[in-house]
Amino acid sequence: MKISSSCVCTIIKTNLLVSCALALLSFAFAFSAIGQSSLNIVAIVNDEIISDYDLQSRIDFVLFSSGLPNNPNERKRIRNRILNNLIDQKLMLQQAKRQKIKVSRKQIGAFIGQVEKQNRMLKGDMAKLLNKSNIDTLTYERQVEAKIAWGRIIRKKLAKSGELDEENINAQIRLIRDYKGRPEYLVAEIFISFDTGKSDLKEQELVNRLYQQIKGGTPFGQVARSFSESASAARNGNLGWIREDQLDPYLAKIILTLQRNELSVPVKAPDGYYILLLKNKRLAQGLISGETSVSIQQILLPLKNNAAKSELQAQLTLAQSISRSVQNCKDMEALEKEIGIPKMGKIQEVKLSNLLPSIRKATRNLDIGKASNPIRTKAGILILMVCSRTFDEDEEKARRRVAQNISQRKAELISRRELLDLRLSAFIETRK
């Protein structure tokens, strides 16, 4: 029997349709097998979804990075907090897309490389560690992408807000000077916010759980990185050295009661809960020039411990003559050769704190190019001259540091405000 070409085409098309239908049915069954628990929608943010897989992956990562136990009860406790974080992340990435801000794979890799370096890990160790712990690396990379993109958005906003108020910087410099000799504190924080006017029982339960976990041995920095909503979270919660006047009054009262390395109980403030760690305390040094380094030219006139008085007097007279005659370090060096004394040489860029107390005292306030008074040592009579003096930090550097701190606080306020505005204007639907 002869079969026409049109019949052959019809048969092929029919078989293809059957194959496609079977494939679709197989996919549907596979989708069903995977189950609603991993692929169903837990939130809609504008026109984008957050799946249960996204949520569970982030919970896995947070429990892993914070050191909290990975069990059903713990997962249930932190679910809503992590979902809110994912919603914020989605809003950040959507805003970045609207502003045509793109984050490259190279930038993500560089950021992760910095994290690895800070944790003394080799390049690529983060991915290996996550894979070994059965954690999807994409959930971490997506978090990094949002962090980088949002940082660029906030920096643009900060630049548009205008120059820093010079008077504000001057006021901070005056405070640093005036605060000299008064206590300052090295503090770390964990901040969990709550919505004013709404129940904060979930936030209270979470912060109490985090407190117990830290008391049980989980490192403070790990918990801060994973849960704190303050900008300090990126620095393991560290605020650095702060004065009492830089803290809100309700937090300052707590800090004043803590001993070194003591953890506070959760503190309720108007905007959220805080856990504070007092790492150290000291008396403020005020506005200092930092650690002074000096280069010193020296001449030693040898003298034995049991030298006769006449010999001692002769060397002292010579030392005083040298002190009066030399005008600079080159003169000191030339004189060493001229009178044939053992060459001591030049001490290059040494910190004052590393010098012997007698030498430190003689050179601390000695003018550059001026010889010191003779100094009696075990080896003989010593004459010193400071050739150069440098500071690790001067007032200009202090001003830059103050300006940077003001910018960081300003950026944090802008970030909170921008994120709140995005939430208020967005369509957000969450599902159980």
C-alpha cells in the first residue's frame, strides 16, 4: 500500500503532539512530586514572587552563618523575620532595576573574596563550605547582589544630599577635645526593629532567643551579621569606640552598668530591641596627634662606669660643646667621623613608644635639628638630635574620620527612609 507524503506528515505531527502532551503530563507530575512545600508562593512583591524554596534556602543560610540550631522549632521562630528580609531584598533589587543599576558577576565575586579574606579563607572556600553544608550558593550570591546594588543607590542619594556641614564637623572635633580624660566604650550591638503601634511579641521572642544563644556560646558577631538590622551588622555589630553622649539615653544607662566583655539583656527602645556587648572601656585621649615616629641621629662619647671624675667632666664638656655647635643631622654625622668616635648611626622612623624611657623623654619635645642636652648612659655620654618627626594621625585625619562617621550615620538614615518608602508604595502580599 502506498502512503502519501501528506499522510506521513500527519502521522509525525500526531506523534509529536502525543509526545509533547506526555512530556507536559510528566512535568506536571514531577512538579506535584516536588510539592507545594518547596515551590509554592510565600510572598508577592509588586509583580515578582518569593517561593518557599527561596525562603527555606535563606533560612538554611542564616542558621548556618549564625550558628543557631537547625531544627523545626528554630526555623518556625525565625521564618517571618527572614521572609521580611527577603521582601526587603526584592524591593532593593527592583529599585536597582528601575535605576538601571547592574551588579556584575565579577563584583559579586570580589565582594565574596573580601569576606573570605576577612575570615582567613582561601579564594573559593565560601562556595565549598556552603556546598558541603547543602546550602544553595545562589541564595548568598543574591543577598550579596542586593547589598552591592543598594549601597550604590544610597551613595547616589547621599551625594545628592549635599556637602557635609562643616560646623557639624567642628562641633564633633570640639567634643573630642573636651572629652579627654572621660570614659569611652568599645561597644557592639544587635538591633531588631518592630512596627510602632503593633504587637512586638514575635520580635521580643526572637531577641530573647538570640540572647540565650549568645549566652550559650554562639559568637556575638555571627548573630549580629545574620539578624541585626543596623548598618553595624556588616562589621559584626561593632560600633567602635563611642562616648556616652553618642548613645541614646536608654542605651547609655545600660552601658554604664556593664563590665568588660559583659552582655546586656535585651533592651526595648522606641524603635526596636537592642542587645549590647561592652567589649572594653578606657579614658578618652582627646584629639591627639597619634603615635609619633622619629628619625634620630646620635653621638656617643664612650665612658666606663668607673671612670674618674676628671674623665667624666672632660667628656661632659666635649658633649656640651658638640650640642652647641651642631646645626643639623648632617653636622652630627660629619662630627662622628671628624673626632673618630664609634659610629652610632641614625635611627630611622621609630615610634617613640619603642624607645628607651630616657631617650623618649629627651626627644619627645625636642625641636628638629636641635641637639639634646648630654645624657649619661651606661655606655657613656649620649647626644641626640631629631632629624624628622611624623604622626600617624593629625587633626586633618581626625576631621576626615569624623566626616566619615557622620556620612555613615547619614547613609543609614537615608537607607531606612528609602526602604520604608518602598514598602509603603509597593504591593506586598504574604501567604502562610
